[in-house]
Amino acid sequence: MLKDLVDLKHGVLLDRAIRFRFNPKGHLIVTQSSESPAIRLVALGGLGEIGMNCLAIEAAGKLLVIDCGVSFPHTDLGVDVYHPDFSYLERRRDRVVGIVLTHGHEDHIGGLPYLLRVLDVPVHGSCHALGLASERLLERGFSPRQIRLMPFSVGQRFEAGPFSIEPVRVSHSIPEACALVIRHQRFTIVHTGDFKFDPDPPDGHATDEERLRQIGDEGVSLLLSDSTNIDAEGMSGSERSVGRALSDVISACETRVVVGLFSSNVHRLRMVGEIAQACGRKITLLGRSAQTQVRVATRCGLLNWPSDLLIPPDLLGSVGQRQSLIIASGTQGEPMAALSRLSFQTHPALTLAPKDVLVLSSRVIPGNDPAVSRMISNFIRQGVSVVHRVTNPSIHVSGHAHRDEQRRMIELLRPSVFVPVHGTLHHLHRHAEFARSLGVPTVMAAENGEVLELSSGGIRVGDVVEVGKIATYNGDELLPSVLKQREYLGRHGVAVLTLAIDARGRMIFPPWLSTRGVLDDMEERDVLNGAVENVVKALSSWSFSEQNPSDQEVMEVAERAVQRSLDGLSSRRPMTIVHVVRA
Ligand SMILES: [Zn+2]
Ligand SMILES: [Zn+2]
């Protein structure tokens, strides 16, 4: 059977010494290798999903972790963020030599407070990424002494265990983003991080094509490349063009303007600052995230706003509407964020007036559409004029490479092996297909947990390790059993029955049954009375095994009676809780 010989998904023979692949002309190429892998790579997150990026690279018995991100929930079960299950790293904690951050987005740094609870290792990153990471860590109770932050600059190589690492500048929707060139023995791995080719970025730091080409000339064993926008043709567009579009919109406004943006996009913050100054407006930051981002960017010398440009939220009343420009966070309709609260008119610092203008300089992350659309509707109801990407496509560009830029990265680096990262399975497979079409000799799309073994013979999937995601609320883990209960409660509601019984299991008061999220007021009384009658009948006719039945026995009989009754009388199956009180 073919399937006994070949792993069809990855195109590798199950005899691990033999591998085959098709070259671009469709010829079957078979290679044989007796080498053991020199480097192992395991993604704990980010392969098969957008978010939670975390990759372990293992060589000479040591592990290096690239990025440590979170992802955000799309269901309302009270989860703040998900982080990767770090058990794989925890079991190898003595061998982990450090964590390297490609940039400061939450999907790359947000998991650090959870990983550093179990690992005491240095964290390498740019000033900006480390600034944001340390904010997160301090917020979660770390003291400055507990964290070892090692700032790096592009072009400066540093060592971590057996790895030599060279950060290379890439442009992205956050400053100081880097690709990482990771060298070990004769192997050179390039991890692009999140990137785009913006020929004229506002901070002047374009992707360093020249250095990437040199690295390509030296030879790249493996390229791991950002797949987010593999479905988007052409180029992602320049951030400076967004500045021009925002300037056109804002300078035409006669009233108060609110700009909603991802505040980690310091390039855009800086351009909005310039526009505000040109229009004679003062900036007010609404939302903790916007304030944190401005603070960190200023500390790293990336933002240099004059001190009189900012007006604190509590002094908003002292500025005329035409002199005010608000920067607000929460473009994804997050319920507690500034924009949502403005849309519900519950923000303590500001209520928008009809004809005020809201500019949403952002995209809607898939899954957030209903929340964003609800928020926009609320603003429209208030008479606020909303400018967003659908009505004016020029006010936002993506920070991730489109297909032409992804091609450019492959052409500059000319890797022997290509593994797409940062994407759903669809993105990864499409990016893999694209790399194959560009003639990359070996291409493999892998998922979280699959151990990729890199040797001079190529790459193959070795073991599969257990991975997963951990839900958290306010920094603490929420167990799957708790989330399951929340899901059930959300769908079916809850019924609570209280029984007062004597030592022989006889009721001394009528049972008390109440429900939440199950019945409406009209039907409640009849259904509950019927259910209570059934409970009384069930308990009096039940032949308990002993004279003195246990609480557990009584609870089980009563629970079944409540469930049967509510199902029969109202077709509802709520979670049922029975309390037994002994008299
Ligand atoms: Zn990013
Ligand atoms: Zn990312």
C-alpha cells in the first residue's frame, strides 16, 4: 500500500533515510541520507492559525525560542487571551538558552508573562519590542529584577547557546521589526518575522534588501516566511500613502475627529501627530493601549511629540471641537475598549456629538466583523460620520507582505528549504504552493507540534509532540472544564434545586427550584411547579438502598427528576445543580 510507504501529507517516505520530491518540471527526485538531524524545529503556535506565534529551534541539545505570542478569542466565554501550551519547553527548561522576539506585536510577545513563570531565560529583542514586553511583564506582577531583557540592534550578531543570531531590519506595521538569521554550524535559517517591503516607510527603515541578498548569496538552508497575505495579489502598499489619505480626511473636518487605529503602529501615530500639528489640533489618547504605546515609543526615541501636543482626557473640555483630535484604541469592537465605550456613549471622558467624524484607520480581523459592525452602527445612530476602509480604502494598508513581496523575499534569499509560517492551514499550503512554483527545491507545510528535522539532506517530519492552547483571564489559566461549563450555561441556562431532608431522606420542606436563562416569566411558574411535583414524587417513591441515603444518592435522584421534568414540560435541558440540606 502506498500509504504504508509514503506520508502523503508531507511528501516524505516513511523510511526516514529516503525522501522524494517533485521538481518544478514534475520529475520525481529521490534522495537518500543516513544523517541524523542537525536541527529540530517545533512550532508551539502560529502554524495553522493566525496568532500565538512560538517556535522552538533545537540544536546540540539546546533550545532557542522565537517569539512567544497570544491569540484572542472570538467567542464570549470570558477569555482574555490564549497562549501556547508550554509543556514542551517546561520539560526541557534546563536546555532553553533564550527567547528572541522578532517584534512587539501581541501575537509575538503576549505569551511572555506565562512562559517566564516556568522558564528563567534571557529575552532578546529590539528596544521597542522589549519595552512593550516589559510593560506586559510588570503588569502581570513581575519585578524588574526577575526579567532579563537583552536589547539588540539590527546588524549586530549575538550568541545564544550554540546559535548565532543576526537581526535584519524588515518593515512592518510596528517599528523595529526584524527578520532573524539564525546560524548553527553550516546551517543558516532565516525567520522573516512579520514583514513587508515598504519602499518608503515613514521611519526611513525599509526592509534591508541588500543584506537579505547577501545572506542569500551565502546560502540559506531554511526560510520560514510570513504567510498572512498569501491571498492578496500585488504589493501591500506604503504606510506613507496612508498618512496622505488621513491628512486629506482630517484637514477637511470642521468638527472633532476621532482616529481609531492599532496604536502599536507608531509610524501611523507619528503621521497623525504631524497632521494634528498641521491642522492646529491637540491630541488626546483614549484607551490604555494607546497610552502605553505612546509611552514606550517615546522612551525608545521613536516618537518625539512636543509636550503641548497632548491633552489629557480629563481636560478635553478645555479644547474646542475643531482643535481636538482623539486617538482611540479598540478598532476591533472590544467591549471594554475606548471606541466601544464611545459608541455606547459610556466613556467617562467624552460623548461624541452629531457631525463629529470617526476615522477607522484599520482592518477588521476575521471573526471580529459582528462586533465592529455593531460599533459602527452605534456611531451612525449618534449622527457621527464614520470613515472606514470600505468607504475610503486609502486610510489603511496591511503590515504583511502580499504575494509580490513574498516572492521578493524568496528571490532574495533563494533557500534550499521553505516552510511557511504565520497563517491558517490554508495560508500555509497556498504559500507552500507559491514557493514550489518559484522553484524552491524543498517545500513543506507543517502544523503546530510536528517536529521538523533539518539536516543537510533536507527536511522531514519526525515525531509529533503534544501542543495546545491555554485560555486565560486576568493572567490566570481557565481550565477547559470551566470553559465547557460556561459554554453549556450560555446555551442552556441553569436550574438550582434545594432540598431539605431529615436523616431518613424524607423532605421536611417543599423543594425550592429556580432557574436562570431557561424560562420566561410567563411559563416559569407552571413549569417549575410541575417540576417540583415530579421531584417530590420521585423522592417519595424511590427505594433508597439504605434507611439513611447519602446526599449523593438523593442528589442524583432529584437531579434526574428535575432534568426529566424540565425536558418534558418545556423541552429545556439546563445545567442542574442540587443542594441537599440536612435537618
Ligand atoms: Zn506583527
Ligand atoms: Zn504576527
